[in-house]
Amino acid sequence: MKLYYQNKEINLINCTSFYSRLKGFMFQKNIDHALLFNKCNSIHTFFMKEKIDVIMCNNDNKILYYYQNLPKNKIILPKKNVTKVIETPPSYFNININDYIKMK
């Protein structure tokens, strides 16, 4: 699966199992792909080795919230209308709120 935004793409892994959703990018260095969490509207960055970017979307993949260079030990509380969370390497995309992101 791939994530596309403004003529850039990155490999996207859909986290569907309990373990993959729990682990996310915890304990990882040199992040080179993105993670998708469906039916999710909040995250934490405990036990992270690197900063990440967090994109929060609705069902139509409209970007509602964007957190750039989110450091470890942070919590993003549940956000209204968010149904998908995407974690990417830091500063990989130049995200604009209310744009749409594509996944294939």
C-alpha cells in the first residue's frame, strides 16, 4: 500500500492487529515508511526513538489535523470527526489542513 500527497509517495502499512496498533513506531530508528491506524482518533509517542509527523483524517481522507515533528512522550487526545491516523517520518510531507490525501 502507498500513501500519496503532492507528488510524493511513501510505503504505507495498515496496522490492523492488536500488536501492530500497540507497537506503531515504538523503539524504531530510521523510520522510512508510514503507518495507518483506521478507527483511531488519538495517539501517544511513548517509547519512541525519533520524532514523527501525525496526520489525522476523516472517512473521506480529508486532513483535519497535522502535527509536525512530534517528540516522544506526547499524547494527542481524541479529536472530533477523526477516523484515521497516519504516522510518517518527520517532515516527509508538507501537509496543508483541509487537503485530501490518497491511499492505494
